[in-house]
Amino acid sequence: MSQSELVAPAASSQLKPGLLRQLSHLAVRTEKMSEIRAFYEDFLGLPMVTSLVADENPDDGMPTNYIHCFFQMADGSCIAFFQVEKGAMGDPFPRTSDALEHHVAFRVDEKATVDLYAARAKQFGFEPLVIDHDDFYSVYMPDPDGEMVEVTWHKPSVAEIIDPVAAHRILDNWLASVAK
């Protein structure tokens, strides 16, 4: 079934809110694990909490030598990276530093922490992009694979925009406007 064929079940069979309680991990393939480790652990400060070496591709059972490293956030969720032995698989998907295409955002508790990461980025030789959005204050920089990484602070006004009913209405209106 394609996503376009996905149909929501009757309301009586809807999942209860809160069943998915936190992100376990987001996994991304890399060919630069050493640089990735330095960026996520040394620069961002996310401790590498486990590294798993495997000899079998879980998708097809074929022999594959790879490592899977996990970097943990304060809430226990992780961002993880795979690196396979050279020649064991095709090239990873093309990377982009276009934040509208793909990016990962890490939330911090204070605006000053975003500014700290912006200053730290310059010290590490990155060119950070600081953006003061309406409800968020963020700094963006690429990781060693060229993926855009955001460190963001939620302004108090974020609480005013959290509204599931309005979110659905806004999405429906936008989809209708671009379908014309």
C-alpha cells in the first residue's frame, strides 16, 4: 500500500494519544563515522552511549559488516549513525544542506544556549546561520555529512500555536490552495 492509499480508520479505532512517548532514535547512514562522532559528541556534547557491530543486514539477512553508534540527548532519545564496510552496499542517498529538504533539530531550554552553540560553531570552523523565527530562535550548521543540524529554543509563544484542531484546518487550507 502506498502512502497515498493510506486511509484513516473510523474514529472508534484511533490510537490513544501518548502511546508513543518519546523518540527512541533517528538513524542515518554515514561514511564518515569518525568525523560524525567528533561532531555529535565533542561539538554538540551528545555522549556516545553505545556502539553495535553487526555482521548481517537485518533487511535481507545477507552478510554485512557495519557499526551502529548512538548519541544520547538529555531525555534519553538518540540520534544514531550506521557505517557499513566499504564496498558492502551502494552509495548512501545524496545529502543536502537545504534545511527545507531535511534537517534535525535539537531543543534547548534557553536562548543563550543557542547563542553559545553559534559561538562554538565559529570556534570549530563552522559558519553558523542564526535565525530568529516568530516562535523559535535557532542556529543552523551542517554536520560532516552535509546534513543540516539545528539547535533551537522554543519561545514562550510556542504554547499559543499548539492546537491540533487549528493545525488540521491550516493544513487542509494550505493543501487546497496549492492544488489549484
